[in-house]
Amino acid sequence: MYGVSLLSDLLKSNSALLNLGVSAINIIVTAGCAPLVDKLGRKVCLLNSITGMGISSLLLAIGIINSASILSAVAVLLFVSSFGLGLGPVPFILSSELVGPEAVGATQSLALAANWTATFVVAQFFPLASERLHGKVYFIFAGLAAFFWIFIAWFVPETKGKKTVDEVWGRERRDD
């Protein structure tokens, strides 16, 4: 969301060109990685995505604190690429696969509402946090990435290849 303004501040370059580059990378990575969701699995893609986003957040913090503009630029591009690998598309797939058909609409609505709420919170508070904490704000993102990596690894089941919600959750199907 704020990658372009961050990059333009760091690289003193054309903001429109940077915006185009970031958007192009997002589209290319998301389209290129789309088959991986079915090949590797949803959980693997999510965990790799969060790992990349966490590492890039650490690199971005280090780059900003040490005025290393090239490191910061690479970190932003890695962050966008990592997002496209899993955390961007996979939650929308999972939200329909973790519940039975009768709950898909409500679950996807809740997932979308959570996504937009998180986007709103970041949009509202990131500029203030960034101004007060400078590059250190990205340590918070790295910490959140570590927390959510553990949460997903522990609590989110793999849905790849599962045909029913009972299979996803490891329940025996009862035909009463």
C-alpha cells in the first residue's frame, strides 16, 4: 500500500514508474504462482509467503535504519512477491474449503470483511506508526509474520486434495 511512496523516498526516482513496477511484479508473481497452490498445497504456499514477508520486513527495517536504499528497494519487491505467492490469493481459497457448502457464503463474507478491516487499520495507522518509529515499524510486521506463521502451522489444516470438509478436519463421516 505504501511501498511506492517508500521506494520513491528511498530511490528519488519516478513514482509512477515505481508504482507500475510494483504492480507488474504483483501481477506476474500472483499469476505465475497460481498453479503452486494446487501443486504444493495451500498451507505450504501460505507459510512460504509469510516467511518471505517476515524476512523482507526485517530487511526493510534494516535498510531504512541504515539508509541502505537498494536493500530497502529489494525488500519491498520481495515483500510484494511473497504476498503474491500466498497471503494474497490463498485465504480466499481456504475460506471456502474449511467449511461445508451451507456456510461458504457467510465464511467468504467474513473473510472479506476481515481483509478489508485489516487493510483499513493499516491504511489509517501505518503513516503515524512509520513517522514515529521510522524503520522500526517493520520489526512489528516481522513479529506479526512470526506469530501468524506459528498460528497457521499449528491450527490451519491443509485442504489440498480433500474432497469434503470432514476430510479437511480429519473427521469421520457419519451417515445418520
